[in-house]
Amino acid sequence: MKLKLFTLLLAVAASVGTMFASTKIGDLYYNLDATNHTAEVAGNSSASGEIIIPASVTYNSVSYSVTSIGRSAFSGCSGLTSVTIGNSVTSIGRSAFSGCSGLTSVTIGNSVTSIGESTFEGCTGLTSVTIPNSVTSIGDRAFQNCSGLTSIEIPNSVTSIEESAFESCTSLTSVTIPNSVTSIGQYAFSDCSGLTSVTIPNSITSIGFAAFSGCSGLTSVTIPNSVTSIGANAFYGTGLKKVNITDIAAWCNIAFSVSSSNPLYYAKHLYVNNVEVIDLVIPNSVTSIGDYAFSGCSGLTSVTIGNSVTSIGRSAFYNCTGLTSVEAPAVFFDVPEGSWPSYTKILNQVTVNGGELTENALLFINRSYKTLQTLDVSRVTNTEFADEAFKGYYNLQQLVLPEGLQKVSYMMVAGCKNLQSINIPASVEEIEQSAFEDCRSIQSITFGGAPAGAPGRFNAPATSASQLRRIGNWAFYNAHELQHLDIPEGVTEIGDGAFYGCTYLEDMTLPTSIQAIGDNCFALCAKLTKITCNAVTPPTIQAKTFFDVKRQIPVYVPDEAVSAYENDTYWQEFDIQGQSEVPQGIEDVQSDNVQCTKVVRDGQIFILRGDKTYTLQGQEVK
């Protein structure tokens, strides 16, 4: 047993006997490897002034090549002012010069392949560093807190910049990253508050978490298409005002992390190939848009997104405070209530070009009820909307409804006081109670794609057969600006007060299908001068259906139905005439090339055509 132990001790002694620990040669200590004739600088805790790391040292008449600087070799040597590292050194150990606050300059030999973790961390006096082309990596925290460092040139041999490599280098004003670098680690340049410009090459594929966070002086950055991921908070707390990209489609498909990851979240102006984008158009090749993709671009005023996009990430356009116009699929608007962007309160034009508008999406759009002027939902798949869906959009001037809509629900568009035109799709079967109540400015309403007629005309369908069967109570209450009304064929019932208060209504046509007209339906339509009713059987009306309408006005009915109307309890109060007696309309009077002239007589306007005089309704004045 003793023999075995003695043999083991001899073996251990032989294995370490060639290494001389902390041997002092000149002013420095070295770890010598007698077998390989190499030396590692062990340092000197009291080193000060200028130090030159030699290419080789001699000990006991044996030459040793200096190939490395050991871990913490000069850590805390605050009196050290400059270091020159010889060309024989290939590696610098962890924290080798950390805390050398008096160190002002470093020259690194051209054989060094890596700058280790925390190598120069806390060298606050360091103003310049020359990194040779031999270096392939800059380790974690390698130059962290080198607050005096003003510039650094990274050679094109470096492939990665690791975590916090230059964090808190507050005097650093510019950085050039070579094309050899493929990744920038988390916090790599965090809190470099003096950094004003950075060039990110096409070789970069990833930018780490908070890589440039706190770079308050950084005002612009160019993101190349090679970048496929940007870590959370990568540019948090920067002064970014300009972000330049080279391709919108590539940018949209970048998969951003959660949280405030996108540079655009803090930028105000988006550039594509150095041309500022005000009106953003997403190409049809794009199917998804990543988280925060355009967030914070306050320079954007309009966005157009094709219905090829099926997925839009969280807060993709958050804080686009200048955005007033959007054309996009329904998914764009399907945002939970707590995440509504600020621009919803300033939108004046919205077009939804596909998909189904959910309750969330409708609430999103509703946020713009004060400013929205045009709303086009003609291409959505909704067959109905909730009650009061667009109620109170008092600046809305035009609303285009979907072609497959089956009903206009209760108060759906009520209170849109500036709405000037509306198309009721042919598919609509019912206009429910108060649907357009108090739409005071409504002038042009069409059914089933009928072309708009004269200003103020409510047109029957021209080419599409309307499915409308009922107009509900108070449906168009107070539509003051409506002057002409043509109810489409197929409607059987018009509810109570449906056109109550249409004070500028001059004439109307009722279809052959009409069976019942509710109480007060046309009350206060005092300017009504002519009614045409095509129903052979007089539709039922009430005592106040035509309250305040002059009973002297003509009602034109089918010739064979004159007697039935004259014997009806309420219709008989009007001047019932057969339709063969209907005068030609003013459009017919002015339809050919015969010259017509407008004249004013006794405060009224008339049309002169040849030797005949006509009213504005086309009735000849004898």
C-alpha cells in the first residue's frame, strides 16, 4: 500500500513539476510551462504606469513564449496607465484588466483571438483601444463601464458581440460593426447614452434583448433585411426619430418578441431606402405582420393593408398618433378593449376590405365616432350588425354597407347627423325601428346598387331586385334633407313615423306591393306636392299618417283603382287622379336638345321650354 501511494505522488509531482507558479521575471509574475516553453502573465497587484507585455521571457537561461494573460492578472491596478500586448499573446483571460480605472490606452497584439469576459470592465479612464484583425469574439462585459471610451473600431474578423460587451460606455459616440458579425448580444450597447449613430450590416440576423436600450442619443438606425429577430426592449429608451428599412414585406414578417421589442416603437419616422413613408402600403405578398411592427411611427398618416394579411401581431400600429386613414381586413380592428391605440380617436376614413367584423372590431371603430367621415364595410362577411352599431357618428358623411347584409338593425345608424348618402344592399329584407333616425343631412339613398338620382332622391333599384319587405317604425325620422322618395317594389309595410319630419320631401312613389302605412308615417311633410301610389288596392293608412300634409295635392293611382281610393275613409281626402293624368317630370321636359330657361315669377322658379311653362316638378302651368 505504501509503495502504491509513493508511486502516485511521484506521478503527480512529475505532472506539475514542469509548471512554475507565479515566477517573477522583471516587474511581472508569470506562470511558466517548462514542457511547452510557454508563459502566462500572472500579473502584478502593484503594477502602475506603462506596462509592455513582451513576446518572450527568459528564466534560468530558458526562453518562454508569452501566449496568454491570466485571469484577473491586473484586476484593480488603478495606477496602470497604458498596456501594450505583444504579438505572441493569443488570449486574454477573464477580468484581466478589470477595475484599472487609470488605464487610458491599450494596444492589443495581432495574435489575440478572443477578448474574454470582463477583460476591461470598469476601465473608466480608457479612451482608445485598437482591436486587431485576429480577434473573432468580444466576450461578455468585455468593455462594460468603460465610460471614457469615445470610439471603437471592430475588425471584420469578429463574428459575435456578446452580452453587455460595451454596456454603459457613456462616451462612445459611434460604432462601426463589420459584415462578419452575425449577432449582437443582449445589452451589448445598453446605456451608451453618447452613441449617436450605429451601422448594422447585412450580416446581422439577430439583435438581442435591450441591445441598444438607454442609448438616448441614438436618433436613427438602419435595419437590414437579414435581421430575423429583435429582442424585447432592443431600443428601449433611445432617442430614435428615424428608422430606415429596405423592404416593407421583409419587415412585416419579422417575428418580434413580446414587450417593447421593435425599434419603430420609439421612432417617429419610417424610411424605406431613405425615403420617408407617410402613406404605408403593405404589399399583397405579406400574410402576417409581427408584434410592434410599426408601433410608434407617428409620421404615418394612412395605412393600406390587403386582405392577404391574416395575422397582425400585438400593438403592430400602437402609438401611430398621426394615423387618420386605414384600409385593412377585419383582423386589423379586432383588438381587445385594453389595447386600443390612441389613433382610434382621430381616424376620419376607414375601409374594411375583408373578413368578419367582431364585436371587438366594431368597438374599435366606434372609438372614432367623433372624427370618422367615411366608413366602407362593403367587403365584410357580416350578414347583420348589432343594434346601434354605428349610432352617433355625427361627422360621418358616407357609409357603405356589405352586399350580403340582411337587415339594418335597430338604431344602427341613428344620430349620424352629417350622413349624406347610403346604399341599402339588395339583400336587406328589413330596415328596423329607428335605423336611420335623426340622420338629418341624408340626401342620397339607393337600393340594391341603383345609381344615384337627383340630389335628395331615395331611389328604387335599377338592376337588382330588392329583397326589402318592411321599413320599421321611425326608420328615417327627421331625415330633413330628403326631397324625393321612391319606395322599391316588394315593400309591403311602412311603420309608424317612418318618415316623420322629412320636412323637405316634395314627392314620393309607393310600389304595387304596398299594403299598410303606419300612423304619423309622413307627418310634418308639409312640402309634399305629389304622391304616386301604384297599388291597385289602397294601402291602409291612419288618421295621422299624413298629418300636416296638404289634402289638395294630387295622388296618382292606377286608372282602374281611382274609385277605390275615392271611397277610402282617409285616401278620399286627397285629389285622387288616374295615372294617365300624371304630368311629365322635369327630367322629361329637359331631356332633349330644346333650349330651356329658368325664370322667377312671384318668388317661384319655373322652366320655360318653347312656348310652355313648367313647375320644377314638371307640371305644365296653363
